[in-house]
Amino acid sequence: MRGDSNGDGVVNIADPVRTLSYLFGSETLPCHESADRNDDGQLNVADPIYMLAWMFTGGSQPPPAPFLDCAEVPRSSSVGCAEWTCTP
């Protein structure tokens, strides 16, 4: 599920925080693909910023599919998913 960085089945502020902790700290992510909010095939600081802008400022559009939906990413280039955390 795109946006659910921590794999708890809910998309909320904890998810961009977890992504930042992964990028700048020692946290792990169960599925990198769920943290790639802007779907550019890269996992970087733009992803939590994108999500925070969407959550709090009415900025960018919602993250691309599969946002709030448990499904595989519909493209060939992805950042990977070591652990599938939801069941479609």
C-alpha cells in the first residue's frame, strides 16, 4: 500500500516520519515501494515531503496507485519490497 511506510495498515503522520528515520537514521522499512510516494522509482527525501505536503497543505495530488489500496505497483521499475505487509 503506497504511503504505508511502517506497514501497520494505516496511512498517517507516522509513515513519512518512518521514511525520514530510514533515510537519515537507522530505521528499516518493510517495503521500500510503499515509501516511494511520488512513484519516481527512487527513495529519497522528496517522498516524505510529498506526503507531508499532501497531508497538511492540500499540496500535490494524492500518491499514485496503489494508494490506500493493497496491490502490486503497476510498473516494471520499482524500488523493491522485501516484505509484503498487506493482503490484496
